[in-house]
Amino acid sequence: MKLTITQKSLRKLYIAGAALLAIPLMVLGVWIIVSTENHLTLVIETPFETLLFVLYILLALFMLSVLGYRLMMRVRSLLSLRNEKLRMEQQHLQNQISPHFFFNVLNNLYGLIEKQPQKAKEMVLTLSDMMRYSIYEGQKDEVTLLEEKTFIEKFIHLNLSRYRKTIRINFEADLADEQSKITPLLFIILVENAFKHGVEKLTEQAFVDINMKSTDSEVYFSISNNFDPDEPSANGGVGLANLRRRLELVYPKKHQLDIEKSDTTFTVQFRLSLA
């Protein structure tokens, strides 16, 4: 025979236990607690009274331990659900990295296959590495700064291979420890935005300046690009909202994000505390 205890049965058990605790308490209050003017005196004279008192204490301890255990399990369950929800939200945000760039590169590859087959092969290998990184490393909680830096360099290299116009790209990296860990695919959101909303829309004099620094306790990243002021929503939208939310989830109270926009230049800077 299989015994099944439901939530309803547990509630009935708690009510019964509370009643069993309340009844002896009322009896003891009338029977064995004698009040004087200055203090309360607990009088236990017979073996039966001693047994009743011990049983009451044991029952109280048992009920308290059961209720305490249930409360602890409930809190643990709520925390687990909250953490799982945050983890799933973070994973969803990571998976929102725009495929816009990959589609554009594939379109360029189609035109290069016959004209410049060697260059097309090199771009395919680089693109393959980047897609592998996005899919597999992007699912991890942390990657090294070196891996993120390399990913950005490949992104820039492929973009420069796509365009037939002059673009000034300046990427400076000064990392105290390249093996320091950080959540993956944070920087690329801003780099992609700079190309998508800046470089692609400009016919000439496009530029992107990137600065990446780290110390033992902090990571600093800044990116600045010019844009066409006549284009709507330059450097705004989903990308920055995605970044803000991911920083809130992964680095609560450990980050600083600053955004500046002039007539023709868009700049984003953020700091992350690694402590």
C-alpha cells in the first residue's frame, strides 16, 4: 500500500498539532501554574504532572522543528525559483545577440567566392570561429578577457573585409590579467551597435574608437563612433536595453554605465568591479 501525503493533509496535520499544543497549554495554565503577586511559579508535584510537562515540551519541540523545516524548504524553493528565473532571463538576453552581422557577412561571402576565393575561405574560417564562440562560449557563466578581446578583433576584421570605403578603427587593449573572468558577449553588443548604426550608415569618414582596460579589481570599456544625424534611433534600442539588463543581473551594484550623445558622436563607457 502506497501512502501519499498531500499539501492539504499537511495543513490538517499542522492544525491538529497546533490544537494539541494549545489544549495542554490551557490546562497547564489552570492546573500547574500558580501565580503570586511578584512572580509566576511553575509547580510540578506528581509524576503525572512531570510526564505531562515533558510530553508537552517534546510536542512543542517537534512541531517547531517540523514548521521550521517546512519554512526553510519553502524559502529555499523560492530562492531556487528566483535564481533560476534570473538565470533563464540572462541566458535569453545572451541569446538575443543580433544575427544582423552574420547575415551581412554571408551575403558578402557569396560575392567573394568566385572573385576572391582565398579571401572567402579566410572569412569563412573566421566566421566559423565567431559563431562557435557565440553558441558555445556564450552559454557559459564566464569567459576570459582575452577571449572577449579576440572575439572583438575578429569582429572588426570581418567588418573591414566587408566594406569598400575607408573606415578608421582604433582598438586599444591594456589588460593587467588576460585570464580575468567576465560574463560573455558584453562588449560585442556595443561594438556591433557602433558598426550597425554608425559605420554602415555613413558614406565617408566613419570611425570607431575602442578602449579596453583592466586592473586586478576592475574592467573598463569605452567605445565611440560617429553617425549620420539624419538616421533615426542611432545607437539606441534593444542592444543598450539588453546590456543594461544584463549588467543589472550579473553585476548588481558593481557596474557603472555612462552614455553620451552629441550631434554626430555616440559614446558609451562602463566599469565593472571584479571584486
